[in-house]
Amino acid sequence: MFENINSLPADPILGLNSVFNQDRHPDKINLTVGVYQDSNGATPIFSAVKKAERSLLSEQESKAYLHQSGSAKFVKHIPSLLLGDDLVQQLDARLETVMTPGGSGALHLGAKLVSMSSRSARIWVSDPTWGNHYPLLQSSGLHVETYSYYDAELKGVNFARMMESLSQIPEGDAVLLHGCCHNPTGADLTKPQCDELIELMSKRNLLPFIDIAYQGFGKGLEEDAYLTRLAARTLPEVIIASSCSKSFGVYRERVGAISIITENEKQTAAAQTHVFSAARCSYSMPPYHGGGTIGRLLDDENLKLEWQTELEKIRCEMIETRSELSKGLNAAQNKVDFSFLNNSSGMFCYLGISREQVLKLRSEYGIYLLENGRINVAGISKKNLPVMIDRMSRVIGLT
């Protein structure tokens, strides 16, 4: 049966990570995979998460299946984290949340819901967007198109061009929006731009499908939810795919959620049954440990505050790293002004260097980033920052 199967190319990010692991360069630096690393290059567990986990395990009395919605405490508190208590109460039964295996699971189920709602459905993603958006959306039966977003010359969002692009999208189509900390560019919209965007989507009857994976990594937990809350408050229908991997540091536990808002309680209840059906055809029941831990944490005010303090520390570290990288590169060479790095938000940003320079950094110095120039800022530490600045300035000076 399998004699005609050929090997597929490696995932652009995960495959590069494997190459990095085999590299013997003494000063190698991995800026590819999106995980937070401390100054020692480790990815620690939040102390609040550990405490919630211990509490969960000590009180757990069964390993029976969960309801398809997931952990009761998780689906109770995640909507409030995303939307705020007042808006959750206002939406009431128009809003339902289902726990998923990671943000990717939420994206998959959301795409299936859109696909099941309309056989001719299309979804539009920003140019560029996270590479895995394409297979996740396309495998669910959606036709994927792109709208204008990032401008390499401006080194930021070309908002006028973005709005013109969105104004051409046929009414009724879905539009994938990054809730905050745009991946891969790190370039986000301002609040006034978010206001204009949602107004346009309302006029054009476009469905916002919001992917929010880095809440708390950009400007703060409340600030990073601005676009998501604006859409949920203003528009009749919204799909939100959220991830706990980064904000809670539970990468390997695969914890996410899909939140659905429709015009009325009846439509939301019907949409939830389709989400359950799609889940049954793939993973059937959600895993418990990670979601149960996050639910326990958010249900305890002391643990929640401890987690918020830890998250804020990480956010400030990434801001400082960006600043130090920008200043260091500008001091080391005069060909490129890297001040624009300070305008990016969250874990990722574009360095704005050529593919040739990216490949030279990899082959000669063991510094790994994606070919489009995207780096994981959290992969830079006080220890490897001087190395990064020195090697980059050498490459830029030679090309």
C-alpha cells in the first residue's frame, strides 16, 4: 500500500529547528521556533502554573472523559480573559467557548465551522501571515486568499493599502485577523486603525476570524485584547481562536479555545453542535491536564495575580531585548537603521534583511532565523545578544 508514498518536505520552521540541533557551531543561536527562553536559554514553567498543577493533581479523582466543551473552569474564565467580564455578561448565550488542543485546534475547528456553514466560503489572510495558517485553513475545506498588510519599505503596516484591499473582498467572506503581536511581522494596528477596520468589516458584512495567540506579550493583557473586544462588542458574528501556549507557557500541553459569537442564542447553540461534530471527527474529546490547570489558575485570584506578574516580567524583557538589539545594531554599522525594531510588538518581528544575508548568518555563524527574516525575540538573551549584533553587523557590512 505504501510503496508509492514519497517523503514530504520538512515544515519550514520545525525542519529548520532540526537542522539547528545538528549544527556544531559553538555560538549557534536559534531564533526560529516561537518559545520563550530565559537568560540561560531555558523555557521555565510559570510558578503559578506549577502551583495550579499541583492543586489539580492532588484533588483529581477520575480520568473519565470530559464533556466536549472541556474543563468547566477553563471555559468559564477564558472568555473573560479575552473579552472582559462585562462584555461576556452582555453577550450571554450569544457566546459559547469550547476548549481545544492548542490554538491550532481552535483554528481548525473554526475553519470547519465556516466551511460547513457555506460550501463556497473563502477566508482572507494577511500578507504575510503565520505559515501554518494555510494548511490549517485549507485542510478544513476553505479557499484561502490574501489581503495587503505589511510593507517592507515602510517596515510596518501599510494601512491605506490594507483597507483598500479589504474593501474589495466580497461581502460575507471571512477575514483572519491577528488579535495582537502579528506573526511573523510584529507589526500591529493602532487603536484608531482597529476602529476603522471594524467599521469597514461591519459595512462590508465580513466575518472576523480572530487568531489571538500572544495576549499579554504586546502592550499588556487588557491592551492586547482591544481588537478582539471591539469586534465582539460591535459585530453580530465573530469567531475567536485563542491559545494558552505562550501566555501561560504551556506549550507542550496544547491548550486553546474556540469562542463563537452569533446574532442570537439559537444560532450559537447550533454552531456549537457543528464544532462538536468536527471535533468528534478528529480528536473526539479534549485532553484535560493543561486546560484543567489553566482553569484552576484563573479560578484562584492569588494564582491569577501571580501569573499576571510573571507574564508582565516576560513582556518587559522582550521590550528591553528589542531596544538593546536596535541600539547595538545601529552602533555596530551604519548601512541600515534598525530603530524600527522598537515599533514591533510581541514575540516576533522582521529584521528587514535579505534572504542572502539570512542564509549567510546560518551557514557561517550558526544563527538561525526564517528566510523571510522573522526572528523570535525571546530567543535572544543577554549572553547571546553581543554575538547576534557582531555577526549581523559583519554580514550587513559585507553585502
